[in-house]
Amino acid sequence: MQVSAWQIAFFVFALQFFAMLAATTLAPRLGWPAAELELLGRLITFTTASALLFGIPSVRRHCVQLLQTPGRASCAKIALAVATKVAVPFALAGLVVIAALVSTDESLAASRLPVVNPADAWRWLLTPPGLVTTMLLSWLVGPFIEEVVFRGLLQPALERRWGWALGSVINGLIFAAMHPTHFVSAAIGSIVMACVWRHTRSLRDCIVVHMGYNLAISWPLMGQLLFASPDRPLLELSQWVPHFVALTVAAAALPAWVWAAIRRPAFHA
């Protein structure tokens, strides 16, 4: 099973990498919008991953067995895990703002904090590619496939070889490499997911947390607060209050999750 986990994870990573490369380099030459080419790449990636996961008999049996394990986390713990993951990208943006204020270098914030025009974001969201990317891939398919691969297959394989702590870090780095536009946030978020997995050994719980995070952080909801507004000064403190609050939350919640996971043995039915 360990070999199958690595093979599938590597293949999914390769597909994701080449899809990203195609979106950034081939789109201008082909005359395609980069977002549409990226969407096509993600559709191909998730379709192929699904075929691998549920088309290979031995892997399918293992995945079905994992998915049959009922959720064990309470609603409160699920909500806490989602809140912790949501706090991470806000907290990282808050750190950038603090660093820019301390150094009095606005270019530091300008280079790291994306400025999004709300009208443009809404316009793209309501297009067919935007709806498919957000509602189908981000809210539903992506969390399902990624949790099956990274928590269902890779995490146990890494734990067997390097233990929970180091295995979770390695898994987080692999997961982040598939999300290079928000590498640090993805890596830390993967650690939170490893903690949830450690506590429950329920793939259903991990999928629900991942879906909850993607839903909460999307543009229709908290995604509107994550980015800087083009109509306000970049370092105007009032628009970064949620990020400073999230920094406090993340500073307390992340160590608590990791400490509890390290101290508590993995769940055994």
C-alpha cells in the first residue's frame, strides 16, 4: 500500500505541476485566459486522480474502507479545526503588514499582499469557469480527492517510516508544493489536517474540515476580507484588523493542536 500511495501522490503532483506550468506559460501563447487553462488542468488532474484511486482494485478497496470509517470528531472540534485553518492565511497577511509597518517599507507589503478589485472578483466568480472552479472543484471535488491522497494514503505511509511529527511535516511540504501560490499557508493547514487525522483516524472528518475551510475562505464569504482593497491605502490599519485578530488566534490554536496531537496516541478503534 505504501508504494501505491507514493505512486499516486507523485502522479497527481506531476499533473498539478504541469497544469500550473501550462496556465502560466502556454496561456499567453495559445491566447487562452490563464484561469480557463488552469481550470482545464485541474479538471484533468482530479479526473485522472479519481480514476487511479477508484480504478485500481487494491487502492479502491483501501479507499472505500477508509471512507466507511464514521466521523468521530464533534461539531465543536470540526468548527475549531476549520477556524484554525481559516486563521492561518489571515495571520500570515497580518505578519506581512506588521513587518512592513516596522520597517516602514510599504513595498514589502505591496509585493506580498494581493490587491483584488471586488467587482472583478465577482465578475469572474459568476462566469461558468468561476462557478465550476469555486463550487465544484474547490468546495467539493478538491477536498475529497486531496484528503484521500494526503490523509488516506500518504499520511499513514509517512508515519510508518518517519513517525507522526516528521511524517506530517513532509506531507505538509508535499501538499504545499501542489499549492505554490500559497505555499506556507497550505503547509501549515496540512499540519492542522494531520492533527485531525491523528485524533480521529476518520477520513470523513478530514474531508468535512477541508470542505469547510475552502468554503469559508472562498470569495463569496471570508475571501472578501483576505485581500487588500484597491480603494484604500495598503497599510491602512483598519482593513487589517481581522488579520491581526487571526494572528492572535493562530498563535494560540496552532501550538495547541500540535501539542495535543503529540501527547495523544493515535486513535485505535
